Amino acid sequence: MTKNALPLLLFAVSSGLCQTPDKPDTLQALLAEVHQLRQAIQTMTGASQRVQIALYSLQMQDAAVARETARFDAVHEKCVVEEGQRQKLATDVQAAESDLSSGTVSPNLVKELQAELREGKRQLESKSTEVQLCQAAEAEASSRLRNEQAILAELKEHVQRLDQALEKAAGADK
């Protein structure tokens, strides 16, 4: 188009719109269609924003689950190590008790073995307390992880419902 043709076209279109049409029903139908399109655009914009918010929430919750999983794994690994150490101490204490009760230990070593046994029992008691504290921390970490996983499942369900609603709305528009 030339530079002069565009203003002429715009004038012709605006003149045509300003004139009273022969069929007022056609104009009303066009206005209704424009109104419906405007409502559809507003609805889709709102739906798009809700989907974006839901997806952002989903990403944030997924990160929270990953953090809680890492915390739980670290606490669980610590508990496994603590329990292994406790079991070794228990085995050492049992071996010392067994040696003392067998009577095969020389009288010179009995007092030394008894001192080692007392120290071993003290360490075993201390380690047992550490294991119990660790197990409590593990239970708490497991609980937090389950809570975060439940929230994530709810958000996934919400996103799925939004997807279905948008799919249904898109099907209705066709």
C-alpha cells in the first residue's frame, strides 16, 4: 500500500462504521462476538496466571522436598554409623565379660580388664544415648519429609485439576 492509501482506507472503514447499518442485528451480533472474545481473553489470562502461580509453587515445594530428603538421608546415615559404633562397643564389652568369666585371664590382667570393662560399659551407655537421640532426630526428619511430600502431592493434584479445567475449556471453545 502506498502512504496515501492507508489514510483513505482508514477513513472509509471509520465512515462505514459510523453510518447506521442496514441490519442492526449484524452490528449487535458483531458487538456480542467482540464482547465474548474479550471475556474469553480475560478468562484465559486469569487461568494462565493461576497456572503460572501453581507451577511456581510446585517448583518451590519440589525444592523443599529435595532439601528435606537430603536432611533425612544425612541424619539416617549418621544414625547408621552411630548404631554400628554402639554394636562394636557392645561386642567389645561382651568379649571382655566373657574373658573375665572364663577364668583364662592371668591374675595380673584381671584388674586391667575390669577397668577396660567399666570404661567400655560407660562408653556403651553414652553411645546408646547418642543412638537414641539420633533416632529421634531421624524420626523428626522423616516426619518433616512426609509432610513436605504430602504438600507436593496436593500441589500436583491442583496443577492436574487446572490442566483438566483448561483442557475442558479449550474443548468447549472449539
